[in-house]
Amino acid sequence: SGGSGRPAGAAASGTGAVPWASAHPRPTGLLAELTYRCPLQCAYCSNPVELAAYRAELSTAEWADVLDQARAAGVLQVHLSGGEPLLRRDLPELVGHASGLGMYTNLVTSGVPLAGDRLAVLLDAGLDHLQLSIQDSRRADADRVAGGRFHDRKLAAAGLVRESGTVLSVNVVLHAGNVARLDEIAELAVDLGAERLELAHTQFYGWGLRNRAALMPTRAQVDAAAAAAAEVHDRHGDRVEIVYVEPDYHTGSPKPCMNGWGSRQLVVAPDGDVLPCLAAGQLPGLETPNVHSGKIADIWQHSALFNAFRGTAWMPEPCRSCDLRTVDFGGCRCQAFQLTGDPAATDPACRWSPHHETVLAAAGTVERPPVIPRRLR
Ligand code: SF4
């Protein structure tokens, strides 16, 4: 850590900021978190821990209105997610509505409640793409981290998707308990017919933050995983898009969260909260806008929350004079808040953050407590 070696900005005293009002980008992606209900209880779940506030889910008509408003604001892709979106019985209606608006529809699912007839109905409604999570290559390990007997049902769901000819992505969250099997997991995903495979080290939010010490890979595991991911890419990269997401606690480089706050994506939570990223509802001092009290285009353009960390003018040092400020946007605001108490701080994952020691200490954990199973409340 420390400042040495940090890329110097062209204008150390200036911010390089463009006033937001002159930029007017439009959102292109909507993450529609239809419900936080879920049959799985993954130990690394990044959804909010306190779910009681989200039980009052938007109705079918309200979600249809959200989709109309999002499309009018510029959104072209909708990711139907959760929790488990298949638990919403109106999912085919919402897929059909988005599809009718000309949006590309992606279902982000555990696959667990996916029977053949449901898939057929969703495809008839216009579903374009399906993103399936798997936990591990081995049943017992997968079921342990997911909190139930789900692995075989996921494999069956993948079979249905493959038979239907739908484009399938497979997502895997990597952590201390499965990262040694990266190669085996990748082979399973390729066998399942994945056209895209995302191997992403776990991020520490929500329940995942509580399990941080249990899930944190060692430096040796991280190094071995990078080598294994490169081998997987060599073997399958010509047919399968392989995306390997490094662990920011170990790299010294923060994540370019949401590709810039309020720059491309917006999230609508099950209760209608409108957010720049999944975890932004936890940030203090900023009112969370909601579809019950405002229009999406207006919230996107003018709300305090969406404007709080747009561009670079809000940045403190060392980000303010760093050349990477338009590459990683100072990292993740929610991680900065979780680890420093200040959402405007440089993300401690950055090697130049004054708080980087906390991340190094967590990444160097030697005591590994047992995983605490997620309890949905
Ligand atoms: Fe530079 Fe800030 Fe990114 Fe660190 S977080 S690399 S200081 S812009």
C-alpha cells in the first residue's frame, strides 16, 4: 500500500470531472430483481440480509409499468433475477411484456424450479437467454453450500435448456471450498452445453460478508485458480466464452462497479426501490427512490442517489488524481461503505487506499471458521 507507483493523473490538482448534466447517458440495462424469495440458501449470497422489507413485491401490472418506463428511458436488455425469479408465477407474462417492447430478455436462475413445460412457456413468451448458476462439480459439496439437495435438479434443468436449443450461460461463484475444483467445474459446465461460462470469485456483500473468513481463498488457491482458468480458456475458449473474474481482495485492483455509477445499469428491487447497484440501498444519508413515488427516467437523471457518485467529481484522493479513475471508477461504493463507513472513500480493495490494510488482513486469514448457512428471514 502507500502512494508510490500509483499512476499520476494528468492534472493532479483538477478533478477531470465533466458536469453530469452535460453528459446525459441513458441506461441500457435493467436488473429486475423480481423477488428475493429463493429455495436455495447459498452461503455466499450477496442479497440483503434483512428481507422482511422486500416482502411487499410489485404486482404484475407494476412490473409491466417498470418495463415500459425502463424501455422509454433507453433500456435494451432486461435481466430477470432475484432471489429466484421462477417463483413469480407471472414470469412468462413479464418476459412476454419485455419481449414485446423489443428488449433482450435474460433469465438469471438457480434452475431448481424449472420444469420442461415452464421452460417451453417462457420460450414461447420470447425468452432469449438463460443464465444458470451451479455451485460445484460434486453433488455433496454443491448441496452443502446451497443448503439443500439442488445439484441434480440443476443438472436436469441444464439438460432441458440444452434440448430446447436456448443459449445457456453458466455462472459459478468461486470460494475457498470449491476453487480447487475450478477445472472440474468448468468441464461440467462445458458438458452441460454452456456457450458462456463465468467463473467469478465470491464478492463479500450481504450474507457473503458474514461468511468472509470461511469463504476467503488463500493466496496459493488464488494463484492456482488463475492458472487453471487460463488452461480452461486454452482448452475451450474457441467454442465457449470464458470469463474469469479475479478476487479484488487479492489483486489490489478494485472492481469497476456497474461500469460506473449510474452510467449504464439500473436495478429495481422487489419492492420497487430503484438503485444504481444491488447493494446501494444500504448507503447512509441518501434517500432510496422508489417506483411508487417517481418515474424511472426522472430518478435516473435527477435523484440524489443516482447522482451521488456519477463521474469523477465526488472522488477523494488518491482516486482524484489517478489515471485509473475512469477505468475502475474508484471501485465499489458499497464495499467502501462496508469496510470504512464512508461510501465516498476509495474502495479498500485498491492497493493505494489508506484502508487497504483491512483487505490485506482479511485476504490473509489463516483461521477458517465453518460456513454459516444462510437463513432467509
Ligand atoms: Fe486509482 Fe482510485 Fe482506482 Fe485506486 S481506486 S486505482 S486510486 S482510481
